[in-house]
Amino acid sequence: MTQIDHQVHSLRPDFSGSKVFKFIAFLYGIAAYLVFFVTILYAIGFVMGLVVPKSIDTGTDTPTVEAVIINLLLMALFAVQHSVMARQRFKAWWTQFVPKPVERSTYVLLASLSLLLLFWQWRPLPTIIWDVANPDFAVTLVTLSLAGWVLVFTSTYMINHFELFGLNQVTNHLVGREAAPATFKTPMLYKFVRHPIYLGFIIAFWAAPTMTAGHLLFAAVTTIYILLGIALEERDLVALFGDEYRQYKQRVSMLIPWRRSV
């Protein structure tokens, strides 16, 4: 922050301590969480082609090249928003304008809106890459995909689901409670893989009895993004926890359980 920025920031009135702001921030955090919850439920239906009105294989018929470009742009928008806003340097700048108690909720809300835009504007690529004819094997793949989504949800609760999605922050602010300092912990599944949430997403995206070109594009690009995101996230974790996280990296595999870390 420059000296001028600091002076301007210091002159800006701070309403974050008022009871009205605390209550509004709390309601905002709840609303952002509900938008996220609806979005993640829709994501399950979107990827698996269940219940929702528009899935990964339905929508506007578009020429192949145009469809690929649109889909890549939609995924790029989410990736940039999701990654840039998660970086500590961006947070330090961003919280000059967005009150710190609602920073995480705002991040969650914008990520959800980016995903909803992707679901809405996604263009199907219906060419079949594989189609499992054996009904037992097909059911197994569907079950595996659902297991991936279950892994995503359960892994968030093993760390702190409500802090991850901004509810802890607005609740603490509402009652005037200081947030506990960040501590490094490896509960349950985190003793076997460093990123069980990402592992769950990968399983959910790839375990498909019918894989279209559009689904394959989505699965491949999101998997690449996950691997890049892990690299960025682990750089931040090393900066935060130092040798404690470096030793964890040496001891526990990134995504594949029981595989030796490298």
C-alpha cells in the first residue's frame, strides 16, 4: 500500500464495528452460503445429468469450435476468479475495500456466481468418447461419482466447513468473538492424502458411464486447474506453516492414498 493509499484508507469511516453492520454482515454471510449450497447441489446434477434442467450434455447446439472456445472462456473466468481472490496478496489489497468479516463470504459468493454462469452458458459437445454398455459397470461408475461428491463434502467438515465458506467469520463478528489463530492439523482423511477435497472432485468428474466430448473437456480442464491450484495453495501453506507443512508434504501423498510422496 502506498503512503497516499494508506492515508485515504485511514480517512475512510469504519462502520464494521456497529451492531447494524454486524447483523447485515451475518445475513450476507448466510445468503452467500445458501447460494453456494444451491450451486454445489446443481453442480452434482450438472455433471451427472441428474434432475437439473440443464446438464453438461444439454443446451444450445453450437458449432464445435465455437462451443469449445465458449466453454474454455467460462472455465477460465472461474479459474482466474477462484485462484486470484484466494491469494494472500490479493486479500491484503481487497480488504481495503471489503470489510474483513465478509471477505470470505464475498469470495464464496463470486465463485458461486461464476459457476452458475458456467452452468447457464455451457455448450454441449455430444460426441460420445465412451459409453459403458454393461449395466453393472455403469452403476458402479455412477456410484463412484456419487462417492466422489460425498468425499468432497465430508472432507470440508473434517477441517472447518463453516470457516471455509465464510459462516464462522460473520458469526464471530456478530457476537464479538475473536477468530482462533490458524493452526496446522491433519484430521482423518488428511492423514492419507493432502487434498481429499480435490480428489473427490476428480473422482466425481471422471467416473462417468457415458463420457461425451463436452464432459471430457470439462473433466480434463478442471483436473489441470486442480493440479495448478494445489501448487499455488501449497505455496501459501508453506509460507504460513513453514517446516511443519514441508514435513507433511514429504510424509503424505498429494492425491493418491498410500502412494509415497515425492
